[in-house]
Amino acid sequence: MWKNRFKPYDILSGEEVEVIHEQAMTILEEIGVDFLHERARAVFQKAGMPIEENRVRLDRAMVLEMAAKAPSTFDLQARNPSRSVTLGGNNVVTAPVYGPPFITDLERGRRGATIEDFNNFDKMAQAIDQIHCAGGTTVEPEDLPLGTRHLDMLYSHIRWTDKPFMGSVISADNARDTIEMASIVFGGREKIEKTPGVMSLINVNSPLRYDDRMLGALLEYTEVGQPVIVTPFLMAGAMSPMGLAGSIAQQTAEALAGIALVQLMRPGTPTVYGSFLTNTDMQSGSPAFGTPESAMGIFASAQMARHYKVPFRGGGALTSSKGPDAQAAYESMMCMWPTILGGVHFVLHAAGWLESALLASYEKFIIDVEALRMFEWMLQKGLPVDDEGMAMDALREVGPGGHFLGSEHTLRNYRTGFYRPWISSTENYDRWNRMGAKTADVVAADRWKKVLAEYPDPGIDAGIDEQLREFIAKRRLEIGND
Amino acid sequence: MWKNRFKPYDILSGEEVEVIHEQAMTILEEIGVDFLHERARAVFQKAGMPIEENRVRLDRAMVLEMAAKAPSTFDLQARNPSRSVTLGGNNVVTAPVYGPPFITDLERGRRGATIEDFNNFDKMAQAIDQIHCAGGTTVEPEDLPLGTRHLDMLYSHIRWTDKPFMGSVISADNARDTIEMASIVFGGREKIEKTPGVMSLINVNSPLRYDDRMLGALLEYTEVGQPVIVTPFLMAGAMSPMGLAGSIAQQTAEALAGIALVQLMRPGTPTVYGSFLTNTDMQSGSPAFGTPESAMGIFASAQMARHYKVPFRGGGALTSSKGPDAQAAYESMMCMWPTILGGVHFVLHAAGWLESALLASYEKFIIDVEALRMFEWMLQKGLPVDDEGMAMDALREVGPGGHFLGSEHTLRNYRTGFYRPWISSTENYDRWNRMGAKTADVVAADRWKKVLAEYPDPGIDAGIDEQLREFIAKRRLEIGND
């Protein structure tokens, strides 16, 4: 977890925030939102909201009252308490890519992801300080049966990392399994009800629709006070309009609808305003990541979440590129700067994403971490305007035409004074050429192998491990392998 | 030229600006600056500044009085008046890389640059709207004699582009040649004295030293009111201290010293506070570009220039990478975001830079332009919060569970509503693979060849062309070819 020393950059005027807010309220009241789950509709009915079939029209007074009950910051436990995190405030928490069915590396190329890849991503997440949360479905382990895959993924997060992790959202059953395993890890359900032990990603089936499976999971997590990130899924031009401001109004309506549902059920349960917003490339019809629209969308969406004083998830190292090339890097940085300066609290997809979320990459993971390390340096060190930062002694010592390499001040500071690159090459051409003329993807390939080879196993309490294994074995029998 | 709709991001508090200002003044008064040119020292002597040998100690009252005489905005002519630019205010003006002796492209590899490469960079600068100024020594044409090379470079800028260009700063003689050629282009010396016709880059031989050649050029340009960008050349840890804030104080002192010299000579002459500030990688001893220090340095330096209300040059697409790979892209973007959000007015090195300024690249030029196109889109289009941007009609038309691709609003906007990529791939994997699985550098290689093939020659007035050729022929004879 980082403290973000930079004040958030407001891209919208106060008046523009009001216009977007006003439209979000109009959408909720006039158009409404479909909730494809009876229990969810019952919650709204009890709150007096008008309902026709699946459609709920949400009164703005209720929505704002409920949004105000959502805590502006909350803690999420890790089994290593020193790795527990706080969401909200001026904190930044990072997690790897989420969702890709495919994986690639320079040697083996693009292929279906497996549980071995999943384990490896957990091991990299554990080994690398700039990743604060192990994440959720970092890659889809396509070699495992669909019905029980979530158990293996959760076990991997818990066993190979001691960082916070994310839950399964495929169904209510999966959510219950997640809660059960988190309870085992943290010493019982009361413990995680007191301080959350698992956070989950609830996507909205945009526009303006929550499906039954996601709602099933949301309801389970809410009952035991485990935080959900309510995330409208917007490719503007397809799931939202070709107006960026209007898309953010829709997103705000959708996020607040989910947050209101949680707060109506269990006031004070942690909820996060999530954003997964980019535009469609209208020429190819495909989603485009790392675009000007996504950059401005991150700034504006984070600003809207601040308006409601709820923690915000958005941004990440997003790209449409098919490999860890220059496009992957510039598109990722188009999103990462707004992520950091916009004041995003939870950064899913901070490392490893390629090909519009279809592809995870070992090399891209490492390349993204180099960028994370640079942002971390800025956030932690900043630009200190103090005696050591001002270095007046060095200026007096060296004077016109001199050289600072040998000055007292430099000798005091040279180990820690400036950022030290992890994979970036600063060496001269001849030396670089002699060492193999390695481009960044090749350097990254060397590096992830080294990270995995040196992976520091955090171990696990034998009793907890046994309980987890027993639970998983029992559930495997109950579910059956399809 | 772009209008920057984003308000500049202030990384320093007002108090911190004062601390840095105070130290800059102390450096000028107590340590002083070496000016290795008698005429420059005479100017300061006349102003009552104490001088010992080459060392001038500059009184803060004088410096601030002179800085206040520098215009906060000024115009720079192009021979096509629609391409003239304004420096300062909320304008952003871009120019290509400046200085590399080597050039590379994917086919031919790294080699000494030639005048053909120089012409090609001018043709790309002309063809591409996101490059506003043809620049100066985009690459060093190593195949031409050193003594007359500047004439060929100036002719190339003038002939192959109709955009503003930069002058030679190698010596007073070269500056006079530049002024002569600019006078031919713009219809006489009075014309460029009224509205500047050439802008030049005066580097400080940091720390705190102006050498005789650069001062010779500065004096020539100042006499006829042509703007100079006074640019301290700081690799912190070598030419400035290992404290970033102290480096910015030194840079401020150095820049203001040069600006004061110009204003003492010819009050009101346009001057630019320039910054070329990064850190040394203390492990390799090499300069490192696109680092956290350079990113924060751009923000803070731009803020200091705003404090003195003078136009600012800084940032660019800087990198230490040896090829157009992911490192080149993420390091460039580490600098380009602060360049745009920091409110930089003149962005030298906006396209084509590799290998810590030793290497220009055709492919990197194109890759950088894709990033410039994205920033241009943000600056020009922004995030309009108006009826069309809010798209309430589309939201009403589509409703929950629908799709926006066919909505009225989308049909109205799909051509111009969202950014359209130039070289970025958004296509799906199968199609991308079928089309040759091209990484960004390969796509860029195709693109620069197309740009050159379709280069739109602006032509040139035959009379002006003849005068220029006569002048150059005459000077070639006078100088002689070494």
C-alpha cells in the first residue's frame, strides 16, 4: 500500500460534477436499473422503490442517503498483518491483471492459461513489493474443471501469497465457498465480519442491468460485510453512449445503484465505486485501451467517486496491444498517469495485462512493475524541499564549472538519492550491444524467471492449511467434476 | 500549436516555490555565474554587478527587474503564416528531437546521420500536424563539413517545411548566418525584429557557467530581438547536486542569469526559461531519462517558470533505451504526461529521440507522434459536458440491457466522437496474426515510409529560394570547406 502524496487532479469543474451527478440521478429515477434477482428487488421494494418486472426506479434521496452510509475508508486483512491494506483516503493499493483466458511469454507464445500460470502469477505478486494485493482471477486456469476452479484459485492466493486476495463472483455458491475459506484463514466468520478478509469484483452488465449470478454473489458477500467493488463495464459506443460525460453519468448511476443495494441490506458495509471505462474503436468495432477517452475517464470517474466520498477503483496498465511492445507501454502509461494523479484507490490490472484483457503476459507483468516502481518512488520520496534536498552545501562546495560526483553531499546520498532502475537500460550503446542488445521484453523475460526462481515462500500455518484442504476436498465431492 | 485546456498541475506548494526561489537568488548573489565572454561581462558591469575574472555576482533586485521585462508570451513566425506560433500562455508548441549524431531505422540499423536523414526529418515534421516547429539540429548531418553544415540545415528547414525553425548556436558567426537567412525568408531584418523569425537554444555549461561560443550566439540573437531558450543542462548528480529541489534552484539561477543578460541588453526581447533536467543513474554513471526525477523535475521547473511569468521549455519524449521498445515508450510517457499536465510551452524532443539523445529513430518518431495525437485529442476535444457529450437522448433510447451501437446519437457521432488510432492496433488477435503479427516498431516502419512517400512539398517562392542559395554559396566560399 502506498500513501499518495500528490493531490488528486480535478479534470472537471465543480459545475460539471453537478451536471454529471444530476444526470446520474435522472437516469436512476426516470430510466431505472434492471436487477435480475428476486432478493435484490425485494430489498428495493422494502425501501419503497417502484418496481415493474425487473426494473427498479431508484429515488435520489434514498440513493444519496445510502451512498453516505458507505465508509470512505476501510481495512482489508492479509494473513500477514503487515500486508493488510486500507482502501480509500490517500492510499493506493495495486493488484495484477484480472480475467484473461490466455497467457503468453516470449518462449512459449500465446496459449490457454493453466493453474501453473496462476500459481506463478501469485508467486510474482508475492515476491514483488509493488503489488499489494494478490488479485482475483489473474488468469483463467483453463486446465481445471469450471465447477471447482474457484477453490483452486483461492487456495493458490492463500497458499502462495500472504497478501490480501479477491473472491469468486461467478455465483452465490462460489461466494459462499470464498467466505468459508476466508473464515478459515482469518480465524472465523466473526473475525472477517469485524475486519473484511476478502474483497470481490461485481461487474454491472451495462447498460443498467445487474445479472442474477453477480447479484447472487453480491448478496452473499454483503450478508457477511465483505466489500464489493461495484464496477460498470463500459465500452463507450457499445455499452454506453458515444459521449464520455454521459458514459460517466451512466457509470455513476450504475455504481450508486449497486452501492445503495448493499447499504440498504447492511448499512456501513464497505463498497467501492468501480470503473472499467474505455471507448470502442469505431473503425474496428473493438474495444480500445489506453486511449485519450480512457485517460480522461479515469480522472473524471475518480472525481465523481470523491464527490460521493466512496473509495474508487479504476485505471491500471491497460492496452489493446498483442505483445509487450511500445504500444503496450504507451497505452499502459496513458492510463497509469491518470491512475496515480487522479487519486485511484484500488488499481486492478496494475501488471500483466495485454490484448484488451484477453491475454496475460509474464514479460508485461515485469515491464508494468518497472513503471509501478517509478510511481512508488514519486509517491514515497517525492521532491523533498528540505536541507538535504536543497543541497546548498554541495552548490557552495562545487561552484561554477565544477562537478558534483565527488561532492560530500553526493557521497552521502548516492545510494538512495535517486531512483534505481529495475529493468531499464541506461548503459551506453557499446556495452548494451556487447551484453546482447536486449530489448525491454527480453530483459523482462530474464527477470520474471529470476523472480520465480528466488520466490520467497511465505509458508502457511499447518492447521489452517489442513482445514483449507479438507474444505476443498469436501466441496470437490459435493460439486463433482464436470 | 495547441491550446492546453488543462490547468497546470502544481507539484510544489507556494511555500516550496519560495524556498527554491530564495536559494536561486542566494546562488546568484553569493556564488555567482561564470560568463566566458567579455561582452557579456561588460553588460553586467555596466549594470553595476560585481565581477571577479569571469565570475559575475548577480543582485536579486536586478535579476527580478530584468525577468519582469521578459514577455510572458510572444509570437514566432513561420513562412506559412497559418503555421506561426505563440510561445507562452496556454499554448503548447512541439518540435522534433535535437542533437543526435546517430540515426537508426529497423532496416538499416544504427549509423551516423546524414543530410538525407535531416531532410527526411524535416519532411516528416512538415507532413505531421502534431509537430508544430521543424526544430533545429534534429540530427547532426555527419556527412557534411562541420564549418558549413549549419547552412545546409537551415536551408533544409526553410525549404522542406513552412513551419517555424530554430537557429544555429555553435558560434556568433553561425548565429549571424541564421539571422541573415531568416531575414531573407521573412522580408528583411526589420520584419524579424518586429516579429521573431527564428528561435534558438542556448545551453548553459552547468554548473553556473556560460561558455564563449553559446554567449557569442546569444549576443547576436539578442541584438536583433530573436528569442533564445536559456537552458541549463543538468544531469543531477554530475552537473547539479543529488537533490532534485537544489537542482531546480540551480537551474532557476542559471536560467534567470541568462534571461537577465538578454533583458539588460535589449529589454523586452523574448526569452524562454529552458529545462533539460534529469538524473544520473548512480550505478552506471550514465544519464537516465524518463525517470521519476525527470517527471517531477518537469512539473516543478514549469511551476518555477510560471512564478516568474516567462514561457517555459522542457519535457519531451525522452528515454535511455537503445531501440523503439517498451522501455522507450514508458520512459517517454513518464516525461510526456508531466509535459502536458505541467503546462510546458515549448516541447523540444517531442518525437524521434532514443538513447539519451545520441540516437534519432524513424520508428520512434512515428511512435511518439501517436502519443502526441492522443494528447492533442485530449487538449482539443477534452471531455465536453454539454448536451451531445451527456447523450441523454441515447440513454433514453437504449435503456437497460440495450446496445448503443445503433442509437441515433452514435450514428451522429461515430466518425468524430472518439479518438482514432494512427498506428495502434485494436484488432483481434486472429486478424492481427493474419496481417503479420506486427509489433508497434514494425507498424511504425511501414508508416514513416508512407509519410515520406506522401510528403506534401510546401514549395518555396523562387526569388527567396534564389537569395538563400546565393547567400549559402557566398558563405561556403568565405568559410571554406574543411
